[in-house]
Amino acid sequence: MKHLKEQDPEIYECIQQEELRQHEKIRLIASENYVSTAVMEATGSVLTNKYSEGYVGKRYYEGQQLVDRVEQLAIDRAKAVFGADHVNVQPYSGSPANMSVFLAFLNPGDTILGMALPHGGHLTHGAKVSISGKYFRAESYSLDKESGQLNYDTVRSQALACKPKILIAGYSAYSRILDFERFRAIADECGALLLVDMAHFSGLVAGKVHPSPVPYADVITTTTHKTLRGPRGAMIMCKAEHAAAIDKAVFPGTQGGPHNHTTAAIAVALKEANTEAFKEYAAQVLRNARALADTLISRGFDLVTGGTENHLMLIDLTNKDISGKTAGKALDEAGLVLNCNAVPFDTRKPFDPSGIRIGSAAVTSRGFKEAQMEQIGVWIDTVIQNHTDTGVQAKVAAEIKELCQSYPAPGLEHLV
């Protein structure tokens, strides 16, 4: 980055420091990962110079021959990985993708039903602070207070009562596999379209270690980062009958020209996802999550739902007498980066909730296995028990820095 260093040393310095941070710390944010050098190169390519309103073969600007080829490769690779009838690779990210689905099938004031934000849902599934909760009549289903898991009979009762036009299955902080067949049956019974938001677990679906929603959902949205290990973008998949409505809702409905450099990087990531190496990565993500969950449970931590079946876990820290925000800051100082998170039936405020959310994807990408995850569990326990002790934080941070030297992150191998 010699040109950046010369032209803008301030931004150059920020990027250099961020590289070091991502190398020396253990990243446990469930929505983050490491992309390959190839994905990074595509993201930073000359395709960022090209404007391409429209779709393959039907652009409003000329000079699209190579852009069309790139976008078609991304579409074909997505179909090969997920088996969907139709794929749109143009959404800028997950939230715009969900908004495009709503535009395609809803009018303002129509009813949607999704998982409540404090119970693991996403902002765009009907949270009152989101456009999805302001423009539509947003109803929400919650987790069972005893089990901490979804009760599908309750979801069915709510769906039959409120008659949503769209039933949303998906989450941002729920650690169990969703029953897509049951959601399909509920949607059919109440006359709803079934939208599955698989932003968090699409990489696990691609890796064949998680059930696919494709046979059941009318429409599927996903980000292309998180477990899928691609750039910051999104895709919408749907049954063939909905293709025209989805494409029209994305462009010109909610956005202009696609980010062609991102589309290229999505194509690269999807090619990587269709390999045996990616399948092994996905399987290890699950093994690592279970190893960490078991370690934390053995040390008295309260995991919402009682464990994990995917890449993430939500921990209620109430019994540890510490808030999620306080724990998150102490852990960050110690080299363990995660996020505070509301837990079901939380009595604390959203910016300082009772829980923390942890994911295993990024550490798996840099080569961690069960032994390292068990050690992470020990470090988390140590830091939380001594969250005011800066000496403990410094000691753990030094141990983590030493460990990370042996596990270079993808794209950051030059720092070893």
C-alpha cells in the first residue's frame, strides 16, 4: 500500500493498526470472519470504477461485457452452492436485501411476523426502531421462558392470530437450528410467504453441515460475509415464480447500480465455498462452537438455549453479577473481542444489556481447533471473574498475542 501511505498516511496508519489488531486479538464477534487474499484482491479491483445499472444483458450503460460475465459467474456459483432457482447478487448488504423483499411483496401497514429483537431476531425483522417496524405492522414471536428455545406451537398460534403476509424465519443471536419444515407448514396454514434470513448460517449451509432452507422458503436472504467468508454484500434467492418481483425490488426499487467489485468478490468466495476445504472449515466451526460452549457451561456460565447447534452462543451474565457491556470492555482489553447483547426477557437497557454473544467462525478460519476453544473459555472465565484487574487483562492479552503468532489469519500472514 505504498501509494496510500504516501497520499494519506493517516488512513494508512489506521489500516496498519487494524491489521495488527485483527492479528493479535481473538475475534469472537459472530458476524465477523476473515476473507481470503483472493477475495480481498477482487474487492480492491478496478471493478470499483465501473457503473452498471440493470442486470446481465440488460444494462443502462455500455461497456458491460466483463461486468456481465462477473455477475453471471456469481449467480451461477450461488446456484451451484445452494441449489436455488433464482439468485440476485446485487443487494449491498443484509438489511437492504430484506427491505427489497418487503418492497416486492408488501404495502405499508401490512403485517410481518419475525423473531423479537431481544430474543435473538434482527432489526429488520420488525424492530420498532427499524423501518421494518415503522412502515409495517410488525408482530414478533419470542423464545420460551423455561427452555430458552422456540416453541413452534406458540409461533403457529401467533401466525394464525395476526395473519402475516410474510413470516420470517431467521436470527441474529439464536443458537439452535430452525425447523424450516415447521415454518413452511405454519406459513401455508396462515397464508403467508415464508422468508428465511440465513445471513448468519449460510456458510454452514454451503458447507453441508446445516439444513438448507431452499426446499422450504419462498425467498431467502443472506449476507455474503459472516460464516460464508466473503465480502460485505448480500444475495436474495427465491423460487422462480418470484424472480421478476425480487429483481424489480432490488433495482430500481431500493438501489441503483451494483457494487461490481463486491460482486466479483462474492463470486470468488462462492467458488471457495464449493470446495472440500470449505466443508471441513464449516464442520470445524460447529466443533469449535460446541467445545467453547461446553467449557463455559462447565464453569458456570448460563448459555441461552442451554448450548449451541450452530456457530454462535448467547450468554446471560446475570449469575456472574456483571453486565454485558462491562464484560465486553474487559474482554477486549484482554484480547478477546466480542459484543454485548440483550438476552430474552432482559431487564437491562439495550446499550448495557445482560449478555454477550460469541461466534466461532473467525477463529476457525485462522486454524483454531477444540483445544484452543477450551483455552478461550478459560480466558473468558478468568477475565470476567477479575474484570477490574488490569494486571489480569494484560497477562491474558500477552498469552493471546503469543498464541495468535502460531495461527496467522487469512490475508494477514505477512504479520507473522
